[in-house]
Amino acid sequence: MAASADLQEQINRLPHQPGVYRYFDDEGIIYVGKAVDLRKRVSSYFTKQDHNKKTQQLVRNIKRIEFTIVDSESDAFLLENNLIKQYQPKYNILLKDGKTYPYLLLTGERFPRLIPTRNKQPGQGQYFGPYANQGALNVLVELLRALYPLRTCTYNLSAENVEAGKFKVCLEYHIGNCKAPCVGQEDEATYGQYIQQIRQVLGGDLRLPKQYFRERMTAAAQEMQYELAHQFKQKLDKLDEFQAKSTIVSATLTNIDVFSIASNEKSAFVNYFKVMNGSIILTQNLELTKKLDETDGEILAPLIMQLRQEYESEAREILTNVPVDDLPLPGVSVAQPQIGDKRKLLELSIKNVLYARKEKESMNEKSKDINEVRIMEQIKKDLRLTELPKHIECFDNSNFQGDVPVAAMVCFRNARPSKKDYRHYHIKTVIGPNDFDSMYEVVHRRYRRLTDEGASLPQLVIVDGGKGQLSMAVKAIKDLNLWGQLAVIGIAKRLEEIYVPNDPLPLYIDKKSESLRLFQRMRDEVHRFGITFHRDRRDAATLKTELTDVKGLGPVTADKLLSKFKSVKKIRELTEAQLVAEVGKAKAKVLLTHFDQQEEANSSAPLAQSANNDKVVS
């Protein structure tokens, strides 16, 4: 699509430098993009011919172009990402803002507390996360509180306050969840050991806490304190269970980010693994709606930046399943491993993202099924049918001034087109433009064949037309002794009226009804199907007439040539040797003579016309 004069002038002003460009319509920004060469990139939108429909729509809506020059492609990448999040343009993939993701706060107090929070405020303590969802966070908090007797009160447990006896033990102490540092029953050093181990757990390294509980269990057992040993054994089991859920990848792998992407026509699905100390400590699946014809690499690149920022990843290695353009991450390597532990880790991520895509597509299919059942139930209600119309067939006739009359039937099963059941019909018994008799013929032929073959009949038959076409369809069904086994209606085009047998007045269905929309869709589909067939037959008849008029050339030979070469013009361009190879020497000679005579007639026609004109003038 060529740019308007005004847009072309704006494009010509763009520099051959890296930067970010912004497209505007009458209401504001509709697209933000980055480029190594601004002028070349923007020009390509208006010069390329193979854009998809969404990109073509974007280009049609562009009214103004703005740009910002930056020093490097990396700077352009970052600026593009910020602008997309700020303006959320219509044609960009929108990245989620991570402000509402939950964190775990380990407070900076004398006896620190563990607090889930969504508000990250510097100076309050050490934050861990953010976590992909609240459920995962709750499981982790429950584990840590089961392992360690942390306080939950908000008291100021300064040494002076505790020594002054300002506090009393609470219910948490009596049920064994806290060891009452508020009254000095737990010293700061022991509590500090808990905090150190909690940091290890939250960092993904379970070696220190597991060693701690194993030593305590062994010591208690040696002292024959079997009940205490059992308590430490339970805590150790909880750590083992948590470690199994977090998936140990390999002792040789340390801190890695893993991203995999799988897409379809409409959406892209991304899986993210955050790996620390050889364990997957966080997983996240995302679905994004594709706006233009972005590649998987183009979609994944900004998302890598977004997720690393949201989850505060400092990993120096990124694994992906698709090539990704250079990311503005100095010192960070991006790889697509093919073998080894890293490949196994990537394959696990790919397995997750493919499952997420399959689940979403399955949900969409189930949603379609639910919608279709609802539509069929609505049709049953509107037409007062005795059973659900799972099988519906619709008929239409097509002719041009009585020439080449044909008919068509489309079949819908479970409110969806069943194209393998579509049928075309040549009208055999009717001469001239007679829609009523043509409708009788095709309906009679269709259901006589189904009964002869023992096939199932539709619950509903629709004819495109009013009372006349409907009455002939009913007559055909009665003549086959099928009346009462299937319902029949007619749909008139002018006012979208529904006619039912034995009722002179039409049935009016709400214009917004899903029943009427399906009837209209079937009517439009059968009309399209029939018109296409009629046009093909009319064109074939015209071509065939020209060849079958050639004396000495039969219809079989004409059909053979037309089916292979599609037009008389292409047949005329064949050499004598080619014609002989197709139809033999005798028929090739007949055709060549016919074509030569046509050329002579065409070339002499202007001379004859000129002579006639001379006589008139004189």
C-alpha cells in the first residue's frame, strides 16, 4: 500500500539511524516499533506487498509518524519496551505490568517476621519474589511456618522492652507455633539460625536447612528423645516434598532463565523457568494475543526483558527454543542448547508451554461446543421442535434466465458446517426457470437417496424461499412418505420471515436471535455454494460449445482438452506436435484447420466492413 503524499514526506525526513518510531491515527498512538535504520524500516510498511490483513489494517490507519533517535539498537529496545507499557498501543502486544505480583518480606527487625506483601518499599527488609501467583506464595509461607517457629506479632521486641517485661505470651506460643522471644524464652542467636535457613530456602538452596534438621534428628534419637526426633523427621520430609515440587534439574546447573514459546494464528504462549542453585524455584505461563505478523522471536525478546525485571532475575545465562535478537543485557548469554542437561531443561519448559497451548485450545473447543448446544436448544424452542436439531440441511436453486439450472445443499451438524456433506445438483426434469419444480426435484432426489442408503435424516430442512418453495419441498417429502420424520421451514429474503407448513402467516423470530443468525448463515452459505457451481458450469458450457461446434470433434475430446488446458486460448496456442500428442493426428488436423479459418475470418472482417461503409457514403 503506497503512502500518501503527506506520509511519504514524513518518511523522507526519517534518518538512517537506530531509533524508535510511533504511528498515530486520529486518536493517538496505535503502534510503537524499533529499528536499526528508521527510514528503511518505516518505508517497508508501505512498499512490501505480502503484509497480512492486520498489518494492512495498521498501515491504512496511519495518519502521522513520530520518531526518536537513540545511540544503539539496545537503547531502542529498552525505549520501545517502556513506550509500549506506557501507551499500550492497539497494534502492539501488551506486556503485563508486574506491580501486583506478591512478594515475601523478611523484615529488618530484631526478631524478623515473614510477611506476604504486594507493596515493595525500600528499607523495610529483604524482599523475595515476586511470585507467579498467590497460591504458590501461600504454599511457601505455610511450609516455612511449619519448619520454623517465627513470630507473627507486631511488637517492638527491643532488648529493653523484653527485659522490662512489657509483653505476655499469646496463643501462638501455647499451640507451639512460636517460642516466645517476646518474653525472652528464645534467644536472638537461635532465632537468627532460623532466618539464615529461611533465606537459603527462599534462594532455592535447601542444603543448609536439610543438614540442620538431619543433625537435630540424629542427636535427638541418640538421646532417646524419639518424639523430638520424629518432629525433626517431619520437617525434613516437608523439605524433601517441597524440593520434589521445585524440580531438581542438575547439580552442575546454577542460575539460569529458561524461556520457551509456542504460538498459533491468534495467540502466543510463553513459559518461564527461574532456576537457582540447580532448582526450578519459579514457573510462569503467559498467553499473549498476537496483533500483527510477529515472529516468535520478536514476541519473546521484550517478554524476556519484562519477566526478568518483574522477577528480579540476575541470571547470566538465558535458554530459549527460538532465535532471539540481541538483547540489551551486557554479560548475559542467550543460547538454544541441543544436547545435555540444558537441553533437558529447555525441553521441560517446551513441554509446559505446549501443554498450556493445548489446554487453551481445548477450552476454546469446549466453549464452542457449549455455544452450539445453546444455539440448537434455541432453534428447538423457536420452532417448537420435538428433538434437538443436530443435523440441518438447507437448499437453494440457481439459474441465469433459465440457463444451466443447478441447485445446492449445505449441511450443518451440531451448528457447524459439515462440508463433506455438501452437495451440488444438476436439474434434470425441469425446463426453464422454474424454482418451484426445481426445489421439488432436488429435495425428492436428496431424501430418496438417503432412505435408499439407510442414512440418517436431518431433524430440520430449510429451503431458501417463501411459501411456494416451501410447499414444493413439503410435497416432495410427503411423496416419499417421510412427512412427520423431519421438520421443514422456508426463509424469505426480504424481511427474514420464517414460513412453516400449513400456516399462511410467517413466524417472526427476534432479529438478534441466535436461531435466525444460524438460518441466515446457512442461507448465505448455500447461496455461495450454488452460485459458484452455477458460474463454473456456465463458463464450462460456453467453452465447450465453441469446441463441440467444430465438425469432427466430439464432446469427450472437448472435455479432455478443457479439463487440462482450462481455456480455448491456451489450446489455440499449442503447436501441431503438442496437439497430436493430446488428441491424435486426425483430430489435431481438424482443430488446426478450424483455428486457421477463424483467424482468416477475423482478419477479413475489417476489410468487408470498410467496403460496406464506402457504399453507404457514396
